[in-house]
Amino acid sequence: MLSEKQRQKDREKFLTTRRQFLKLGTAMGGAAGLFALMNKKHTAEAVTSKALGSRVRQLGYEEGWLGTSRIVGPIQRTSEADHGFYLAARGFFGEDAKTQVTRFIPKHPLGGAISSMRTFIATEAAVTGNPAQRKLSIPDPKRMTEHIKKTAKFLKADEVGVGILPSYALYTHRAPPLPKVLYEGSASLEDLTPVVNNHPYVICILVDQNLETMLGSTGYDGISGSQSMMSYLTSGLIACTLAAYIRNLGYSARAHHCANYELALPPALISAGLGEMSRTGESVLHPRLGFRHKAAAVTTDLPLEPDGPIDFGLREFCAKCRKCAEHCPSGAISFEEEQTVYKGYMKWVNSIEKCTQFRVGNRDGSSCGRCMKVCPWNNKEDSWFHSAGAYLASTRSGLAATLLKEIDDMFGYGTEVVEQYRWWLEWPELY
Amino acid sequence: MLSEKQRQKDREKFLTTRRQFLKLGTAMGGAAGLFALMNKKHTAEAVTSKALGSRVRQLGYEEGWLGTSRIVGPIQRTSEADHGFYLAARGFFGEDAKTQVTRFIPKHPLGGAISSMRTFIATEAAVTGNPAQRKLSIPDPKRMTEHIKKTAKFLKADEVGVGILPSYALYTHRAPPLPKVLYEGSASLEDLTPVVNNHPYVICILVDQNLETMLGSTGYDGISGSQSMMSYLTSGLIACTLAAYIRNLGYSARAHHCANYELALPPALISAGLGEMSRTGESVLHPRLGFRHKAAAVTTDLPLEPDGPIDFGLREFCAKCRKCAEHCPSGAISFEEEQTVYKGYMKWVNSIEKCTQFRVGNRDGSSCGRCMKVCPWNNKEDSWFHSAGAYLASTRSGLAATLLKEIDDMFGYGTEVVEQYRWWLEWPELY
């Protein structure tokens, strides 16, 4: 836990008012203009959000890699019981984390309300079932993939992608629901269920956590848990519905969402072309939404054409930027330039313990969300940063990444608090 | 049921291709320009979507009226068992309707999938519960109302309004779930539960049924049921979550959605300022979304400040337009200019029997949605029609309404089929 003095110091980073923010916006506009002159030839293309797409490279599947993540040995599958919140519930992260882990979301009345709704889609009946006997013939998997994506968008997904399901994304075992684990004192191995899932494909769904809310929050307030739960609930319901639809077409399909997973989502998201692994070492960053999403998935044997992993220059960008590490109130994120080996692949290794302890124990709010807020990619699709960044980052130049980050810092971008977007009720006495 | 010849004739109204539609769009732009010249003084204001708001009059609550609906005597509360689909299930609308009523949505694989998800939020645990013991003090109901609306929008409501709960909106009795009714052959009065609800306020939530999908559909295809269910499911989950949140604030709150209602929504929607009763006699038309929404509600004793009913000139518009009646494939909608007395209030009286029979028995699709599609108000917020219409309709001039409708007809607006938006799978052999 941070001391009161450390917290105070950390808070002071978030002082920009709306008025200052607007003034800086003008200056930023100027900076964007400068970029325009510097990159005259490319900017006309780069200033439209369409250009972002053109800067994203499709990588396909290559031996020894998952997208821009290097695989150096057999990747060790994990048990759900070894996830951060489970480790906290099992007492691995200390008494405070063990006590707080089941109340850190519900202690805010809104987070609690949204979280409680997840239980209604947590049952096996909600996530899986038997396929219809009549099987739709699929002569063109590419067209079916387009159809599934349009269906997900119709169901209100913000982004959707299709990948080959990496076998190492599957948990070895599922754990019992977190409250049960906590009431029993610890998760015993007897409670674990081996995961068997032979689906070749994974459909991943992202739901935006809400830009305006993010602009109004700091991590030292009550809304982060609600943002997570809203996106988890919404993406979870979409996944359940989409899986039921695929079963109605005669194919096997199972939804995976935050109240009922058989897999760790990050490798699935990378495989489905929804982002690259970031400096946080845990969260997949999407080129339009940044970290500002929660995800759910459907695994299936419906014939599909995978999108495959993408590269928009994030690995080179994260190597230089370090903004999430500088602002992380728990000190959980690595400052290293180089990635290191972790369970068979390369990443910036974070401290799950510090991150979990801070989030569940946060006495100034519910959860955190700081890395999401300060990340320069947590932004509107058509902002100057995304336009300039998408172009410059795609050059894979460390210098460009440094320059962008310096300008981002200079204008307080990512650390502004927009007062008009602080719409939620605070309830500090509950934290 | 319509004969094949009648159906063919009705289909022929929907022949505009995308190319023709775009050409007509240019002509319509010209017409909009003409309006601009005709109404020079007001058009600068009227062409922005903001202006729509300025053309909507707040009416407040007046004895003998609910918004623009005239109340002539005590309004008779109805039983849920007397609703169209229940009457069909109970055999009042003939054998075909009785057989088809539980399969007309699930016969399309997508409609069936979305519909099945509704069961997870249909339980009493999902819609109601005990308030928290700790009660938030609400010194300023107006601010709380703003907060509740922002919360609903955060939860992904497209529109939200607050009204005094009209007592006559409450059902006298709730009926058992439709499948149960059907399997038992008829709803016996013993199965009905009296409704007791003393909440003073109702919060209403609208979810858009998706503009593009509507532009691609005709009613003779499989998507209408899916559109309904998507909006019902989404608005229902928002209502359940919002009710749980209000209970967490220490107040009583119950969600009402399509799988668990205690009330008929139309009077609640009018009271919450989300539209006026339309020529269809059943559906409340919203000034931005038209009929292109489904709704859910939360009744509560949380201190709120009601928005109250609105008037944007719809009654005068509907009196002249009649486009829904002309295009209704079942002939269920009145062509009368004047409203007539029905159960204690004035409305254009529709035939629930014809409407229900057509929707559940539709052999060329799943449900219908035609009135929603052809209504000139089923439109984008910033279209010329909404800008010109919001201004002209608000003049309450029958001539203006006639003129607008003639132009709408002339350009095939509302009867176009935009091929690129026909994204769903058709499955005519199941209909």
C-alpha cells in the first residue's frame, strides 16, 4: 500500500482542469499542424481514421511468434486458480488483498450492481449447449466470417476479430467461482475442473469502457470497477448470444466471459488481430481503443477465416514510451527497454502481486484503471495522436516514439481530468 | 393471411435499389434547400440536430391529458393475459396464430438465440430485490435525475426519460410466461397474479433497433424478430442493472422488461417524455428514433424530477400522413383522420388481431416491422426530413404534414431497400 504522502504526490499529477485542457488542445492542434508539415506527403492520408487501418500490418501465423510476441519455448498453460484475483483470494498476496478481493468492486454501488448482473449469464446453460441437429452448409468461410462480425456489431460489439485458437490460451483447469473459493479459505486442487476444448477458432469481442468516463477519472475514484464490469457484462452477453446463434446454425460454440472462462484472453485477442501485447505485460492494446476495453470470446468449430495477428508498431513504441510504468500507482509495470523470457515467451514482465494488491486494496477508489487512462493510445479515433502516431509508430522508429511521448507529456495529455465527465457518485467512506 | 398475389403486390412497393436511392438523395437535398429558402429565418436553427430539441415542447401533467393523448374517462387497466401475443396463445386469433406464436421469433436462428438470452434476466431475482439498508440522502432530485440518466447512458441506453408512473399503466394482473400458457392450452384466471406496485416514478430506457438493418429490411425477411429481441434484451439488461443500482442506493426499484413486466409501456413512455402516441395506436414514436426502438423501464421511489410528456406535433402529423396504414401488410392500422374513444382515452384504434395474426403467421419472414420502416420518422438524426419536419411539424399545420409526406413518398423514402445493409442470413424454408 502507498503511504498517504505518496498518494498525495501521485494525485498531483492529475491537476489539469477542463479550461487548461482546452487551452492545451489548441497548442496540441498546433503540434498536429507541425506534424502535418513535417510529413506533408503522408499526412493527408494519416489524418483520417481510415489511415489507421492502412498502417496496421496483417502478420499471419508464423512459427515462433504470436503476432509481435516472440515464443522461445513451449508456452506453459496456466490454471485459472493461478490468476491474480484467485491468488489474492487464496492468500498469496497477504491478508488485506484476501479480505478485499470480493468487495473491491461491490463496495461502489454501481460497480456492485453491474457485477451482480454477471451472475445471470455465468451458468453453463448461458455459455454452452448442444448444436442444432440441422447443420448449415458453409461453402465460403470468408463470407461466414464477415457475417459473424456483422452479427457481433449488430449485437453492439465495438470491435470483433477472428483467430485460430492458440492451444496455450486454454487454462489447464477451471477454478470454482471466486466467492466460493474465498468462503472455503483456499482453492483446493479437488475443486478444479480440467479444461477440454477442441474448438479450432476463437471469435473475440471488445466493448469500449467509455472514453468520457475515462477522461474524468484518475484511478483514485469509484468508477474504474464500474467501467470494467459494464464492458465485461456487455461483451459477455454478446458472446453468449453469438455462441447460441452459432449453435442454432448447427455448430459447436462456447462463450467465455469474465464470469465463466475456459481460457486466458490475451493470446486469443492477439490471434484474432485485436491488438499487440503491451508494456503492461498483461493487457492487449487495440490500435483504436488502447486499453479502454474489456473482452469476451466464443470458441467454435464453425468454419471461419481467421484475421490473424496484427502489427501497428506497438512493441517499438512501448519500448520507448514507459508512460504506464511512470504513472502506475503500484509500481507493477516494468521500466526495462528489453523484454525478458516468461513461461516460454518474451514480454515485459509485470508484478501481478503489486497490481492486484493495489487494485483490490485501493482505499481511494474501486479498482484502478490508471494504465488505461495515461496510455497515449486511450484516445479518440480521430485525435491528432492517433493520426500522427499511427503513421510514425508504423515507421518502427524509437526516435518517433520518444518524440510523440514527450509531446504527449508536455501537454498533460492522458493525465487531464475533465470535470464535466465526472458524472458518477463518489462514496469515499465505503472505500 | 394475405394471398400470394397480395403479397407480391405489397413487395413491389420495395423496389428502390441503392443506386436509385442515392440519386433520389440528391434530389431530396434540393428539396431540403427549397425548404431552407422558404423558411430562411428558422432554417439555420432547424438544420442542426440540436434544433430538434428546441422544437419539442415540454407539456407537464394536465388533468384530462397524458401528453397529447386526450383522456375522456377513467382508463381501464388491462391484464397482461389480454395482450396480443397472449390472446393469440389463448386461441382468440385462430389456430394458425395459436400454433405460430411461440415459434415466430425462434424460427430464425438469430432471433431465437437472442430471445433465449432473455430468459436469464426474466427471474424475480434479476428484476427486483431488497433495497440496501443504508439510504443515500437526496437533497436535490433534479441532480439525481441527471445522474440516473447519465448512468443509463453509460450502461448503453440510447434514450432515457423520467416520468410520474401513471397508475393505469400498471397491469391489473400478470400472466404466466407465454410458453407455459401455450402448453396449458389457455391461461386460466387462477394463474394470474395481481399487480401491486406503489412506486411514484418510472424511468424509461430506449434502445435503437439499428438504422442500417432497418434500411435493408422490408418485413418480408428474417430480421425483424432479431431487431426486436436485440433491443428488448439490451434495454432489459440495462433496466435490471439500473434497478439493482437504485436498490444499492437504499431505494425500492423494480425493472420491467419484455420477459417480466408489471406494466404496459406506452403510457410510461409518454409520461417520461420519450414520444407521443402515433397512428399505429400501439407504439410511442420518439422524435429522433421514430418507432425504431424497444423499451424497458424501472419503477422506483427514488426521489426524481420527472421530465413529463412532450409535444413535437406528431398528432397533427399522423392525422395527415397515414403512410404506416398504407403500407401495413395486415391492414391493422386505421385510416381515419379523427381519433376515437378507446378504454377511456382517445386514439387511432388499430386491430390487434390483424397485427398479431400477420406477425406471428408471417410465412415470408420472422415478425414484421413494416410500420417502423416506412414511418418518415425512422431516420437519421441529422437528415433533412428531421430538420425540416421538426420545424414544420411543430407548426401543427396539416398542410405542412401533407406536403412533407408527399415529398417523402415521391422519392421512395422509407420504402427503399439498401442492399448493402442486408447482412443477415435468410432462411425462408423455416418461415
